[in-house]
Amino acid sequence: MMKTILLILLIFPFVGKKKSEPAGIVLEITGIKTSQKGSLKIGIFRKNGFLDQNKVIYKKIIPVDRSTMEVTFQNVDPGIYGAAVIQDQDKNGKLSTNLIGYPIEPYGFSNNQYGKFGPPDFNKVAFEVKSGKKTELKINLE
């Protein structure tokens, strides 16, 4: 009887609901203007708060050193996300625009979606991160 109870106690911690394992996102960013240097400002957002800098879920700022760069986000919770990247050439922390509001710095979104008169809709840039999986995306800056 004691052996049975001991065996149950040893096995019990391994039985039950499986916790979702953290995943990762790997972004290959192309079209970087190396002549302008600056830094890449990368944000990963959920639908609620898409492009709101106060609601960014994961972010990185990386100095530009080549025209194609790979950026990895580790320990990402499973879910639906959208990614936005700007090459902050003047290092002011935001996407610079001309007088009529058209971007003058390179930028891009997941799924290589671009809006006609503003940013694309979240549903067009959305991608899924699954538990324990690596999600690979390519973003070309325009």
C-alpha cells in the first residue's frame, strides 16, 4: 500500500493540464537603407492596441549594420500578433513623415502589407504564434 501511494505521489506532478510552452518569432527584415544607418524599431502587437506604442507587447531597437537583418523574439506567448518595423534614420523614436503625412523613412509590416492612406488593417498583418513553435516572417521595408 505504501509503495502504491509513493508511486502515485511521484507520478502526480507529471499528470494533468499541460502548460503552453513559450514560442519564438524570427523576423528577416530586408530593404534596410544602410547609407542612412539609424536603428530598426520593431514592435509586436495584439489586435487591441495595434500600433499604439503604449500597448506594444514585445519590442526591440537594434542599430542598423546591414541591408538584411534577422531579429529574434524569444519566449513569446501563443496568440495572434501583428508586427511593425521602421528604420528610424533620424533616431527620433517615431516614423518621420513629410508635410502631407507620407512616411519618409523605410517601414514595413508583417505579411508585407501596406495601407493606401495609412497603416494596413490588423487582420491583414496578423500571424499566429503557436505554443512551442518558431514563427518565421519576412518583412520588406518600403
